[in-house]
Amino acid sequence: MKERKYIIFILFHVLIGILVYVFRPLATLYAISIPMIGLYYIVKNQNRNNEVLFVSAYIVGSEVFLRMTGGNLLYESAKYGVMVFLILGMYYNGFSKNAIPYWIYILLLLPGAYVASETLNLQTDIRKQLAFNLSGPFCLGIASIYCYNRKILLSQLNNILLTLALPIFTTTIYLILYTPDLKEILTGTDSNLETSGGFGPNQVSTVLGVGMFIFFSRLLLDSKTKLMFIVNLIILFNITYRGFVTFSRGGMMTGFVMIFLLLIYIYVNVKSYKKYKLLGFFGFMAVALLFTWIYTSNQTGGLIDKRYANKDAAGRVKESNLSGREEIWDSEIADFLDHPVFGIGVGKALEIREERSGGLIIASHSEISRTIAEHGMMGIIALLIVLFTPIFLYLDNKQNIYMFSLLLFWLLTINHAAMRIAAPAFVYSLSLLKVYMDEEPPLHR
């Protein structure tokens, strides 16, 4: 992407963040305009260049920002929007006949829905429970069917990732304006709503983590001029800092794991004479990260150090390493052992915990334990399909340099934030693309 065009895109998304902060009703206008412009863009081009992936990426990147600002007309509109646009893409371009694993994946989710109709309490809205718990997995299934072995250039994949990251940068701008002076509001080491735009820190941290990864990858692979390098470095610093001060560790740690895997891939595959230059870049980024951490520690009065050391504000080590999520995991595994074949039914795990806790609603943070409990062996098979299919495809698709990072984003995210947002489903599906480096993909005859 040319420098001038890139800077215009960045400034435009800075402006969106400022305008929505000043006049929040604009968030609704922003939310409505995305699918409308996206639909026009796709139909006009008849999806010749995978326009549905760009539109879906933008929807995914803006989801948390629109939830945060009250712009979404429907809470789950991002997942539904992604599914609708990708199905439209299949209408124009079809899908691989070898995407059978993901058709099986979707079918394996259906018995749990049937069991739910028999096991959920009479006063429970079954439709809402099914929509809440299955919209994420179904979004993953549809996105994976579209992306399975679909040919794409690496430059196009980089632009899709940038399209995902731009509204995340808008989120960062909004957080900068929204967040008061940290030293006035920080009193403990728990996740903080005030530093997360008044919205769930876990979800905010998740998108900031993937945004951090994308701008790091652009810093490393696609900063063609000094100005673009400086701009990307400034954006990366701000996203990383804002991610740290949410005090939600999962999303940021996931982002760093993604970066680490990308660096390993590039170092192993780069020519030997370039390894020294790459090591110099590693050293520079290590210093930049250290500076970011020291700055964050100073701004939070050292509380961020205690948070990542799993200590409270007084410096005492907390009893739980995972904020009590171990208990939910144990509860759901126990439910699976009681009903190992078809599980306890979609949404039933939440009801069981509510009954055991005397009315306290405790949502699951792990999609893995929830799937195992509510779908039984069908769920285990479904999870194994999702985990291993990209790895098998990679054996014939080693030019997808992001594959392991994208796969690990899904795996780690669903362990701390389940699939409450569309990001893990969509980002995972990009690991299935068949990527070509320099030339157009060959046509099948």
C-alpha cells in the first residue's frame, strides 16, 4: 500500500474515534454504514478479489468498539454479518469440495442443540441460549468453509489483516480519550472497566492483542518507508500500552505468543545472510517493549507488575492463577463425565452453575470445557477437527507465514474469553487460506 493512502486510512480512523467520543450516537451511524458500504462493494465487484474477506475483517475489527459505544443494533450482529457476507461470497465463487471437515464440524454441534431442548429449564428462552452459545462456533464453521484452501496472495492477506486492525486502532483512540488519569482510578490489580472504555476488559484486551500483532507484523514486513515505520511504531506502542492498562492479561499474552511464533517462522525460513539484520530488529523491538512496560509501570504505580505476577495491590500472591476459572473448568469437566456421549445440552452448564451457586450467574470463559460439557464426545471430535485441519493443510501450504499465529490466537482466546466475539472464529479461518508469495496463483484447468 502506498504511503499517502496508508496515512489517509490511519487519520480517517483516528477521526472516527474522536467523533464517536464527542457524539456517541454517531456510533450507530458507523455501525449501519459498514454493512451497507460493504454490500455495495461486494456486489459491484462480484467478489472477484475476495471482497467478502475485507468486509468481514472490518466488521470483526469494529465489533468491540461498537459494543463499547452502544452502536450495534444487535449484540451479536458481527457474527451474523460475517456469516451472511461469507455465504454471499460462496454464492459468487463457490467453496472447496474438500471443506468436508467443517461441514462435519457444524453437524456435530446439532445433537447438543437437540439435547438442550430437552434439558433446559422451562423458563429458559431456548432460542436465545442457542444463539448465544452457537453463533460463535457456526461463524467459525461458515468462515472456514469459505476460506478452506482458497487461493490468495500474501499481499492480499496482509491487507485483510490491516482492514481488521484499522477499527481496532479506532478503539485505541477512543480509549485514550475515554480513560481518566490512571493514578486517580487504579486501586487494585483486577481487570478495569474504566481503562477499557466502560466495556468488558477481557474482550477489549483480546482485540488489542490481535491489533498489536498485526501492526507488529506490518512494522516487520510492510513498512516500506521511514515514515510508515515510525507511524506503525507509534500505533504499536499505543495499542500495547492500552492493552496493558486494561489489566486483562489473556488478550495481551495471546498477542505476544502470536508475535513470538511469527518471529520464529521468519527466522527459520529467512536466508542466512538476513538473519543478522533480523536479530538487530529483534533487539530493537525488545528495547521498545521494555520501554513500553517501564512507562506502563510508572503510569500505574507499579500495579501492572503485580497484576502480571498474579499479586494483589498489597503484593500478596493470589490464590487463583486464572481468576477463579479453574473452578468453572472443573465443573464443566464433571458435567461431561456425567453425560459423556451427547453432553448436557447447549446452555445447560450455565444453569447448573447457577443452581449450585444459589442464583449466581457464572458464564464460562473456556469454549473448550463448555463444548466438552454441553456436546460430549461430539464436541471433542469437533474441537479436534478445528485444531488439526490447519496443521494438515500447512504441509502443502507453507507460504501462509501467519498460520501458526492465527491458529494459536483461536486456541488461546477461546480459553480465556470463549467465543463471545467474532474475532477468534474469523481469524482462525484465515489460517486455512492457500497463500502465494509473489505471483498470481495458477488456474485449475
